[in-house]
Amino acid sequence: MANRVFQSVIYQMKDAVNRIVGVVDETGTVIACSELNLIGEVRENFLAERLSSADRFVRDGYSYHQFSNAKHNDYAVFVEGTDEVAGQFASLLSISLQSIKQYHDEKFDKANFIKNVVLDNILPGDIYAKARELHFATDVSRVVLIIRVANGTDVSAYEVVSSLFPDKQKDFVFNISETDTVLVKEIRRGIETRDIEKLAASIVDTLSGEHYIKASVGIGTPIGNVKDLATSFKEAQIAMEVGKMFDTEQQIVSYDHLGIARLIYQLPTTLCEMFLKEVFRQGSIESLDSETLFTIQRFFENNLNVSETSRGLFVHRNTLVYRLEKIKKLTGLDLREFDDAIVFKVALMVKKYLSSNPARY
């Protein structure tokens, strides 16, 4: 990576300097040069001079100036000529390339650091030490989003999301699988969940509208300290899994809005099966046909309002009442009663959860 960065700078300076300029690594190998045919050449005489001389020296018609990476002089700039001007060019280039290399390494290390924190691959005690080393702000509000693609295209979701958030010092994007891309987004303190959901919706719209990539987004809770990023990431994962179980059509799923689904997801399957047997002692939930289940769903969506539901289903009010009485006879639960409706709603969600074949217990 450093070689490409050096080559880009050297090539741009080719005309301005009007001399052969390049960079050698600690082995004396030319890794970047204004004359492309010299790249890969090994300058063996450079090694002896490098160890015995100061930062600046002259060898075989070239002026050299070493520059450091961390604590070692791992690189040196060379400029054609042994005059004072060549030495000045070498000094200026070494200062520039050192600064560029330092900036590049810091940016790259920050991205790796964030990835390790998110994936819980770094010890809690090492987080702050590494953050200080990278000059990374630890007390900034951030949130983790997981973008999951359902279909592959020539354009990767990672590339699209990276282009949407170009500030690599504040926002970090990386892949964790073929389908999942993680976005660690810096946010203002006190931001509301609906604003983060709008941001997620814009990502989904861009992927779908411009690149024909179908995607869904799981959102963790905002955190105020870098050490809690792993928690936000796990919450985003849970949001994705719970959303897939209970509402397959929903593209934006926020952990904060999972409600009772989050509780059911954390229950052992044995407890869920016991609950269903207790609720439907009088008759199995399997005895309800698809039309009846659809009626129940619409009844819940209309907040247990018989008149609104009958209008929405285009049936007479008495027809709906008859169906509700039928449900009561089969299950012993009267959905017009608030307590019975709650129990039935939870039972339907538990049934859906068990049908998804959870393997955690």
C-alpha cells in the first residue's frame, strides 16, 4: 500500500523536479521512481552507506535522504545529482513522504482498530491505550449499522456505502461476510432513533435505486464511548435476526423498536413450547386456517376495532363478529378482550419464532 502512495506522489513531482527521483526501502530495493524501469532495482551499495552515514548522504551520483517509519529509518528518497539542489530536493521529498506515510498508516490503523473493537477482538484494557496511540476520540457518539444484501451484483455494497460516507476519520465501513457490511457512523449526541432510521433508509434506497441491490439494515443503539461499539454491533445483529423472524418484509430494523419480539428471541425454545401448550389447551393454533389468521392480523392492526376491521376486510360487521366467536370457541380466547388479545398476539409471535427453527438452545 505504501508503495502505491509513494509512486503516486513521485510521479506527480516528476516534471516539477526535472530529475530522476525515487524511493528505496531498507533492503535497497527501488519501490517507487519517476523512471518506471528502475522500480525493482536493488542498490546494494546503498545499504553499507545507509548504516554508516547520517540521514543525508551521496552515493553513485545520487543524493539520498532517509526518513523514518515509526522508530526506524525504513525508507530513503533519492534524487539524481550530487549538488546542493539535489540534496534540498531529497530533504523536501523525505519530509513530504514521511508525513503522507504517517497519515496513511494512521488512517489504516484506525479502520483496523475500529473493526477489532466492533468484533470484540481487542481486550478492554487495550482499547484506550490504542486509541491514545492513534489520536482517536473515545467519547464521541456513534452507532453501528449492518447492511445485509439479498442479491449480488457487479457492484459491492461495501463500495457503495464507502462512497456515501467519505470521511474516513469519522465514519468506518468494512465487510464481515459476503452479505454483511458494517457501518460505524459518528452521530451527534441526543440524536433520535427515527433520524438514524432515515439514514438507513437512504442507504437502502441508494443501493436499490441506483445499483439494483436489495438490502436490509439492522441498527444498534447509539453509544457514547468506543468501548461499547461491540454492544451496538451485537444489537444490530439481533435486530437483523429478529426482523427476519417476525417481519420479513421490513427493510429497516432498529434494536430500540423490537419491543416484545426482542424478549421472545431471548427465551429458550422449551419455555416457548410450554407457553403455547398452556395457551392453546382448548385447541391447537394449527386448527386456525389462513383466512382466520389473516382476519386476526387485520384485527390487531386496527387496534381491536371491529368496525374498522370489517371495513378494511370488506365484510359485514356481523361476519367479523362471527369469525371472532369462532376463534373464541376454538382457542378459548376472546380477542375483543384486551388481556386475551395480548396473550394471543404473543402466542402468534412465539409460534413464528419456533417456526424459524432457532438453534440457540
